[in-house]
Amino acid sequence: MPKGGWQEFSSADSLQRPSEPAAEPTPKAQQMVRVQPTRGGKGGKTVTVIRGLELDAAGLKVLLKKLKTRIGSGGTAKDGLIELQGDQVDLALELLAKEGYRPRRAGG
């Protein structure tokens, strides 16, 4: 018997993943979307970061494409974030509101 009586895996049931169906996605109007200008790690260049979007990779790419074409700027989607080149906070807030989200300005 191990010291302290602690067992890492008490039964085979504890190793099973829950079999519940995936939760319903949060409606666009209820997602906490934050838009923030940042310069960290970008060589002094300003980048607009959009976070809090509950989208899969395909959904992020579609939204990124819309934002890039409407703003006229480059950008990328990675790790659940959207990064747009330059200080595009006001335009991003406006366009996200038109898409049905309730974005908020964060940071500077």
C-alpha cells in the first residue's frame, strides 16, 4: 500500500472522458470580444489584436478575410486570436458590431 493512502487513478471510470454532447455555441451578442492595440514582440509595430471570439479555425479565417478586405490591411489568425496590421481598433470595433458581436475596446 502506498504511503498516505493517495491513489492517482482510483478506477478505470476516472480515465473515461465525459460523453455529453458539445455545449451550444455562445450567441455572437453574448461573446466577450475584446479589441486591443499592442506593440509587444512586433518590432515596435502596432498590431490590433481581437480576442474572445468563440469560433473554430474555419470561422476565424472567414471573419479574418472579411476584416482584412474591409479594412484594407494584412492580418493573421492564430491561437484563437485575430491580429490585424496597424492601429485598426476603431474600424475593427465598427465592423465586428455590424457582424452581430458586441466588441469592447481593451487597453490603450
